Amino acid sequence: MAEEISVPLKMRPLSVLRSLLDSEASGGLILMGAAALALIIANSSLDGIYFDLLHTYIGPLSVSHWINDALMAVFFLLVGMEIKREMLDGQLSTWSRRILPGVAALAGMIVPAFIYIAFNWSDPATIRGWAISSATDIAFALGVLSLLGDRVPTSLKVFLAALAIIDDLGAVVIIALFYAGGLSLTYLGASAAILLLLAIINRSGVTRLLPYLLLGAVLWYCVFHSGVHATVAGVLLALTIPLYPSRGTPDDLEKSPLHRLEHKLQRWVAFLIIPIFGFANAGVSFEGVSLAALTSPLTLGVALGLLIGKLIGVFGSAYAVIKTGLASVPMGASMLQVLGVSILCGIGFTMSLFIGLLAFADEPALQEEVKVGILLGSTTAAIVGYSLLRFAPREIPAPRSRQLNDG
């Protein structure tokens, strides 16, 4: 599904990662506003209208399900394309570039999961949410970084983006493996057949986007009914979209199907889809929320998993990799700044909310505790990470051959 063509650096288009950083940072600020607005409305006299609207049915699905199952499939399509592009032609295209963000992302998913499990080990009703605090919200985190301007070197933003992309890949695998419902072999077979057809037209050199998008819509329908969460269809479709204009011609990459679709979707996702998702899912009513709810094992497991687990996992592993000489400090950054970015990785808003909704799909009370934990952990991580980066001294280490550059 992925073409293995080596492309000279000078033939590559202007870094898509740079435009991703810009759009994600701006989109992150809008996401913050959407989440804050949802919290205000959910705790005002308009709360009835807000919750009734989310549960209103349009056709076969409620507004909430259209957002979480359909719109978010487009988000996952973009995530999948980012993963494919960065792995084949970007910041993750070589093992030397993958080591630091890769190890940090892996440890940053494992440690929060263990912290959550430690709090919820004895409760079979809540242990299912072990993966909630494993995800980093790239839009939110980059939005916070954008507030710091040039106090944060571009290399750290690239490090965070690369880490979050690998993190997203891990989240997709977790969703597919651990949060599937009752599986339908018929629809799974149909999904596999469509995926094979997509791979065939890719290998046949088809570069028009329309065939991929039409088959992608059918793939979404089959995956939706298969028991695997429908958003996985977005990632599967992304893997089949050609990275190069046509087989054997790596020139003029800006006209490739993947680059064209990615550029078209980037702003729609950053400025519309993710804010809508945030607005629809961040509305937590604090009426009747007791101290017991704030200190429940579920809430604490999520909040401390994000705040402490991400810090220990990301920074601890990054420090170890750098000290062993396998990788270097991102160019122009100090270890204190790496620590600040590691704390920002505890902002798990979008993907954490998404996994929480899947983990406790039929338990609204537990969903509320998940949201409270995510808000507590993510908000604290944003404030602490921002404050540390705001006042951290900027050090410029001597260039090293294996430093993570700014793309």
C-alpha cells in the first residue's frame, strides 16, 4: 500500500509539517475556546438545549454519533495520512529521526496506563478505561506552544508533532484491538475486500482522488457495522492513498494525491471538525459533582495518568535515550525545555475523550468522571507546561550530527 521510492531532498515540496504546525497551533486555540464555551453552556440555563441537541436524531444516528463516528473518521483520515507521509517522506523517514520521539511516545503511553491501572485495579467496571490517559492532543499542545512564540525552538515543536503522530498511531491500534464491539464477520469480510480493492488501484497507479474517496465511504459503512469503531476506516483509507504523483515518478510531489487531500483537509479538521468534537464532548455539568467524584479512582487515574504518567514516560525515556547517546537534545533546546514539552504531552483532550467515550459507551456516569479527570489533568498540564517553558532559559547547544533538526 505504500510506495518505496527514495526522493532527493531538493525535490520535496515545502515541508507539510511546517504548515501542519501552523494550522494545528491555531486550531488548538480555537479548540480551547470551543471547550470553554461548552463548559459554560453546560453549566448555565442553556444546558437543556445543549444536551437535547446532542441527543437529537438525524436519520439513523444522533448528532453526537454523527460527530464521533462520522466527522471523526475524517480526522482519523488526516491522522493516517500524516503518519504515512512522515514515515515515508518526513521527520520519521529514518531510524535516527524516529528514535527520540518514538521511544518517548511509547513510554508516554505505557506509564500513564500503569498509573491508571494502579488506581482502578480492583474495579472491573473502570479498568476498561486503562488507555484513556495514554493519548496526547497535538492540536491543544501546539496551541499552548504557539502562545510562547519564539521562546520555544522549532525543533521542539517538530519533536512534539512527531511524538504525537506516533502516539496517534498507538491510539488507533488500541482502539482497533481493545475497543471493538461484537464483531460481524460479514462486514469485516466486506471491509477487507474493499481495502484490497483500494490497494489494487493504488498499485495500478491510479492518482485521481475520487475513486479512493468513494470506496472510502463504502469502507466506512462496512467498518461501522463490523463492530470495529468506524473511525478506523479513516486510517485504513489513508494508507492506500498514493504518496507520489504516479508510480516511478517522485517529482512534483505537491501534486500527489496524498499531499493534495491532506492540504484540503487540514484546515477543515483543525478549524471545524476538532472544535465541533470538543464542543460536543467537553460540556460537563458540575451540578451535583461531589468531592467523592473528584477523588474517585477513575478521575484520579485519568488526571494523574495524564499529568504524572506523561511526564515520567516522555521525559524519563527521552532523558535516558539522550544520555546513552542514541539521540541528541533537539537543536537549540535545553533539557528544561524538553521537560516543559513533556508536561504539555499530558494534554490529552481530543483522543482521551474519544477513548473514554468508547470505553464507557453505555455508562454516562463514568463518562462524566472521565471528562472531569481529563479536564483536571489536561488543564493542569497546560498551565504547568506553559509556565515552565515561559521562564525556562534558552540554551543553544553545539550542533551534533544526530540532533533533531527543524525540518
